[in-house]
Amino acid sequence: MVLKFNDHLLPALPIMEDLPLDRIVGITSTIPIEIVFAAGYIPIDLNNIFICDRHAYKMVEDAESAGLPRNTCAWIKGIFSAVRKYHIQKVVSVIQGDCSNNQALMEVFQSEGIETIPFAYPHSNADQRFLHNQLLSLADNLEVDYSRAEEMKERLDAIRAKVHEIDRLTWVANTVTSEENHIWTVSTSDLMGDYNVFEERAARFLKLVQGREFIQHDLRIGVVGIPPICEDLYPFLSSIGAHVVFNEIQRQFSMPYPTKTLIEQYSRYTYPYDIFSRVEDIQQAIPQRGIKGLIHYVQSFCHRHIHDRIIRKHIQLPILTLDCDRPGSLDGAMKTRIEAFIEMLKYHESETPVESGRR
Ligand code: SF4
């Protein structure tokens, strides 16, 4: 398994069996975890514990055996099985701004006696009143004073700053690998349930990479779209000379913008809103990070696949759309397509005069 969260260099995946069940709040996507932590609960991103499970593939099959349709996204099936496997009793479901499947999944959980708390992002990030009401409602549901969540934001901002530095070292200093970047940024959705341990590990990681050699690579690329379900995409890209210097959505999980309030923070977070704020973010990253091509990762059976057309229309770079269904390794056909794409970009690079010296 490629997501070795328990590697001493990486965030610590929580040992679920050791956690007090009545304090766990499963989350189906990034939500304001400041509120969850402030209420004394342990947020656990169900996507993370699913994909890091040694039996992730079987968890998808188990969900199908339990009646979830085969032509549903594997992340949804993995979340379903993670809740069952770890007997999670309380789940915050993002019913607007993430995935239309979550509404039905929430109802499945309700039918099984699991407490569910709906959370909805507004349709537009300009609708701050709607967002504020949702934040207050979540705080009410978890019985915590909202002002304590704003205080928690300050604490988590300091921790997220360490991840922003890890991200910066990926594209400025070239001392953090694509895969490490992916794992650190994707883990910020729940800070692995323990922000103190997460911070301590991040500080240790930053210290370790100080003495590292630069990563040698032939090409800088970006991966946009939801975090890939396939386990070996990043090592494979590294093995063929491609350094991923931008993981779009994972970076968004880390709340990359300086903000003063939770409303501001969750309004600037691009993932739940329309594709155009995402396109703007990608457009800024391309010249800043010296990106020469993009892989647009799309999940089989996901409505977000439709965005591919808009991304291609607005981003003036070669784009490879990669579609995966289940956890596991890239198959031969996928590897061939990726290799051909990277070779094409390298060829194009060798034919193009170097402008900035950033290679
Ligand atoms: S990949 Fe798409 S379909 Fe699957 S959970 Fe995420 S948003 Fe929903």
C-alpha cells in the first residue's frame, strides 16, 4: 500500500480501536473541524481510514454485497464500509458542495441507527449568511459555543502553516516528494484526529527534509481533481521523471489562504463551490510553480467528471484525464497512457527555449 501514513516521516494514522467510540465523529468530506475539535470530539475522515486500510479493495466489494450499486463511486462504498467496520456512531455528512451521493448515504446510515448531522456549503461562496448559519448549526449540534471554534481556528492555523511549508518545499526547494506532498496535504482534512500529534510529526518532517538533497526530475506537473484512489500514481510518476508540484484539491484541504474567521476560511476553500474558483486557483499555480502539464484525475461514476470539459476550455496546457474506479495499482493501459503523456511533455520541453531556468 502506498499511503504509508504510519511511516515515521508521515502523519500518524489513528489506531481506530484505541479511540473512544463515543467521541469519534466520522466526516465524509472536509468540514470545519475547528468546531468538532472545540466540542471535544475526534474528527475522522472516513475517506482516509478507508483508503489506508490494507483491505480497501475488499471494503468496496463488501459495500456492494451489502446492496450499494456497483455503478456508484468507490469512495462512497469505502465510506459506507469504514463506518460499519469501525462501528462509528456519529457522522457529519456533507450534503451540499461535495457529492450528491452523500444525501442517500446519510439516509442509509440513518436507517442503520447511526446519528447523522447534515452540513451544507452554500451554492455560492458569496452567500456568507448561509455558511454562517451552517457553522452555527454544526456548533449547536455538537453542543459547543461557536466562539470556541474561532479560538480553535487560531490553533489549527499554526499547524496548517507547517503543511503549507511542506507544500512550498515541494515546488520551491524540490526537497519534498510528490507523494509526501499528497499525503501531508490530504491528511489536513481531519489532522488525523489529533492535531497535537500531527503538529509534532509535521515539525519533525520539516526538520528532516532540511538536510535533504534536491529531488532530480525532468518535468514539473500538477494533479487536479479529487485525490486519486489508485495507490501507486505518485511513485509511478516519480519513476518516469515527473515531479508533481501541485496537488490541487489536497492543497485546498489545507486551507492555503490567510484568513481571520471561519466564515472567510470556508468561503475561500474552493472545493465545495463552482468550478470557476477552482479554475482560477489552477491558473495561478501554473506560472507560479512552473507546471508544464496536468493530470486531471476523475473518479469513475463521479459527476465531477463533467468538469473536464470546462477545465480543458480554460487551462491552456496539455491535460491527461485519468479515470480510476477502485483502490489498487494502476493497470498496464493506464501506465502506458501516463508514460506517453509524460514523454510528450518532455519532448515539448526539450524543444522549447528555457525562459526562467526553472526545470
Ligand atoms: S469522487 Fe465524486 S462521486 Fe465519489 S464521493 Fe467524491 S464527489 Fe462523490
